[in-house]
Amino acid sequence: MMMAEANWKSIYRLGAVAALLAVVFAVLEILITFVPGGERVAPELLTVPLWFARLQANPLLELRNLGLINIFLTMFGVLLSFALFAAHRTVNPGWAGLALVIAAIGGAVFFATNRSFAMLALSNRYATATDDAQRAALVAAGEAMLAVGESHTPGTFLAFALSLLASLLMAWVLLRGGIFSRASAYVGMLGFGFLLVFEILSVFVPALFDVAMIFAMIGGIASIVWYFMVARRLFQLAKMP
């Protein structure tokens, strides 16, 4: 019994570390927007040849624009969801388990649809293409890639929506479980709710992309605060006798 409890406490620590790493990457994502070329551009304004040119000019930055940082954030989110499920396994296992399953499905869909490195490979081939037929074929392949994996488009909506819904549900679990503070639950619901609104607007109402970015900023800041709050509590749970 003591060994089993020690294992759960290790999961709490893992979740807390994942939450803090999520903060690091989320802050990095925000800071990059102030770097020249790092600002978010409405997806419909970026053609495939323009993506190829940008990838050749600054591959690391453009990989980020194609979701590189989101790969890490998604991974950390699944680990954190597992830790939060562990914390609620005796008080609300049903809803916490459902949130974990949705988070895992969202993560799997995102990993399966991310096309950042595939676009980089196509960009490299496009840069060395010797005739128009090759370039046209590569552009067509790039369009197929973006249709599936370009961030904040219908192709990636399902993955992001599932992950955000899982986080919203987990924040609600926190509110009902009594293990975490009510403040942390409300901050989580605010942050992930605003991020979900951003995703819906940016995908389905692209004309309101600038308005959507306001929701993204508020939601992003709130989610960072939430990560800090849950990390702190998970470390406390790991230290409890």
C-alpha cells in the first residue's frame, strides 16, 4: 500500500514538472510573437510558396508557426491530465478519467496531423527543384499538408478543440473535487474557455482574426497562471504523508 502511494506521488511530481515546463513553452510562444516574423498571420494570407520561402529563410521560427511548440504543450498537457486524474482517482474518477481520455485522444489527433517537419522537407525540395513541373507538384503536396496540419484551420480544429475541452472538463473536476482551490478551477475554466473561443473564431470566422487574438492573449495568460497554481498544489500533494 505504501509503495502504491509512493508511485502516485511520483505521478504528482511528474505532473507538476510538466505544468512548469508548459509555462516555459507557453511564455516562449508569447515572446516569439514579438520577434520579427513571429507574429500570427491569418492562415488564408499564407500561400504554399510563401510558406516554403519562409521556411528557407528561418526554419526554426516557421516550424514554430506550424505548431512545433504546440507539440510540446500537448505532450505536457497529457502528462498533467494524468497527474490530475491521479489526484482525483478516489473522489471523482469518472469525470477525471473522461477528461484524461479526451486529452489523450486530442493529443493523438494532434500528433497524427502535425505537418511541420513534412513542410520543411517539402520546402527543401522546392528550393532545389529544377523545373516548373516539380515545383507545381511540391506546391500541391504542400497544399495537402496544410489542409491537414496548418494551425487554426479546420484541419487542426478537432485536435485543439478536444485538448481544450479536456482542460475545461478537468478544471471543472478541480472545482468539484475539493483538492485544489476553487480559484485554480475558475482560472482554468476562464483560460481554456477563452482559448476555445479563439480557436472557434480563428477557424470559422477568419474575418475576426484580430478579435480572436484578444481572446488568445487573455486565455494564454490565464492558462499560464493555472499551470503555476496546479503545479504548486501537485508538489504539495507529493509531499503529504
